[in-house]
Amino acid sequence: MTDQENNAPLLLDVTRQVWRRWVGVRSTGIDRICDAWMRHFAPNSQAVIITRRRQVILPVAASQALFAALAAPLPANGSSANFRRSVIAIALRWGWCWLRNLDGKGRFWLNAGHTGLHNTNLSDWCSRADVRPIYLVHDLIPITHPQYCRPGVDAIHVKRIHTVLKSATGVVANSQHTLDTLRAFANSVGMELPHAVVAWPGSARLHAEPDRSAPKSHAATFVILGTIEGRKNHALLLSVWKRLIAMQGDVCPTLIIVGRRGWEADDVFTLLETHDFQRKVIEAGPLDDEALAKVLGHANALLFPSHAEGFGIPLVEALAAGIPVIASDLAVFREIAGDIPELLAPDDEDAWIAALMEYARDGSTRRNQQIERMKGYVAPTWTEHFARIDKLLDKLSADERQAAI
């Protein structure tokens, strides 16, 4: 193999994207961030894939073929067949590279996906392969809130974060809240925090057209968006809707639940399957961007009652589209949105009922006040996100050159 096949300026991890596209899982917020990193960095990168037993740097040509396969749009039916065929073709042509240990040459290895970071040998590989890891840390929720995660995930995430602290050349945190939590964890285990920056993720522009007319020509609706899991606190909303239906009957607003079923939410699944919500609670499942924009455009507000978040992409996208938000009073939500959303305690049913009844009214004063506050809102952009990361890489490179003098 010629040196030209191993001379890209950067290394980019695509482990998460490959396995999720292979099994046909619909994208989450983390996946969208990984895709944005690929769009930005892939033209100047070689791909890295982590497995349980090996870590592989692909040659330039194989990397670009894999990046192209990952960037190809999914068919309407969500089938992964085309992607699998592309990967098989790449493997047939460049499968030999799986047995080679390409030299990292001291290049930055950009990893936004967390996948495989719990492997016990990963830090040693970073040294052997001569790569300088740059990790994006999304959250420490499995460590700080293990009750909302699948059994054993807390221990796995501890291993991931230990790998970050032990091997990172630099860390990108998706929020100041995440960085503060990471710093507290590092202090608690006696480890040093690597050089770190905060870079809020950019947001996709939802082409929603909020209906601000009064009186409304349709019944009030509210939307919750995200995987149905314990941390997202769908249980609060279902309890609230049971009370609203009892109080209001046919004039009760409608709750639309957007997102796939996840974990640690059996109580929610049982209620959805057995309780008669009188068609006032609709489980819509995952929606594409066009359908989601339509649903949000007719919503009185997006609901975001989470117990914990590392960032809050749905909140940002809703505000950018002019959709009011009623959310939990979390530090990270105050960081990214200030006092614009309606922020409530995630366990105060009475406060949520009062807010929902007010926001459902035609000409709602509190809703109109939030719409007024939105006028000064500027959503974070990918340009700003990558400017911060590029600045970090430049600084780390300059520090290395200075140390070599």
C-alpha cells in the first residue's frame, strides 16, 4: 500500500453510524451529530472502526467509499439493504486492510459516538496506533441518573468516561452543564480533565408553520418528541392527561407522542396499551422531518418534561421554528434557552395541568408572552459548533509544536 492511502490529515470514527445503519435503526439526536461531524470532517479524513477485538484505520479510498455509503439517503421504507450491499462491496475490495495495523501518525482521531469506548484495550490502542483522540461527550446521565437507564449501562458508561479521561488529547462537551458534570466526575475519581471546550450542536431547520391564529380552527394539541424511555418522563404526561380527561372530557387537548419505544418505561407502555384515553393520547411512533414539522406546526406547544438531559435538540429546534415549549426546569435548558420556555418541576402535576390548560386557551396570555420572548432567540449553528472544534484542534497542534522545540 502506498503512503497516499494513509495520509489524510484526520481520522474520523464511524463505528456508531455503521452498526446503526446496518441494523436499520432510525436516527437519534446523537446520530444526527455524528452525521454532521462526518459531513464536516470526512473530506479530510480516514475512517476508523472499533470492534470488540480490533480497532481499524481504513485506507483513504476505502474510507471515502464508506463515507459515501453512510451519506446516501435512506429509502422511504427505511431499509438498510442498499447500505449493506455497499459495505459488502467495500469489504470485498478492501477486506485485507482489516488485518493491517495502519500507523495513526499522531493524527487527531475524532470520535462523536461513544460506541466502543468501554473496551478495556482502547487506551492502549491509542498509544500503539499513535492517535490523538478528540471525544465528544454528550452526557453522563447513566452515571448521574442510573435509575432511568437499562441495567448495567451505568457501569459501561463509567468505563467510557474513564477511557475519555485517560486517553483524550481533547474533549468537546455539548453543553457547559455536561462539561461541569464531567469535571465533577473527574475530580471524584482523582483523574485529570483533558483540555476541553463547549460546542453546542447545531440544529436542523424544521419547516414548521406555527398556527398562532386566535381563535383556533382545530382542537388544542401538544407534542412530546423523543424515544419513549423513563428519563423522558412520559409517565408524568400520561398521569396529567388522565386527570385532564376527567376534568374536561371532550374539550381536553390532545397529546401526540412522537418517537419509538425504548427502555425503562414499562409503566408507560402498559398505560398506552390498556388505558382508555378516549383518543386524547396518540402514539404516532417515529416521524420523518416533513411529518414532524406538520405536527409541530399545529401544536400549542412542544412538551419536554425530562428528568435529565445533556443538551436538548428538540427544544432548540422548536424555538427556532417559533413553537412554544413547556419543559422541565433543568440547568441545561436554562443554559441553552434562558427564560424563553415555560420551565416547570418535572414532578409537579398541578403546575403542568395549569400550564397546559392555559396554553390550550385561545389567545393564551402565557403562550403569547413566550412567543414574544422567542423574538430574540438565535439557535446555535453548525458553523459555530465546528469553529469551536477547529479552534481546539489548532490550539492542540500549536501546543504540540511548542513542546517539540
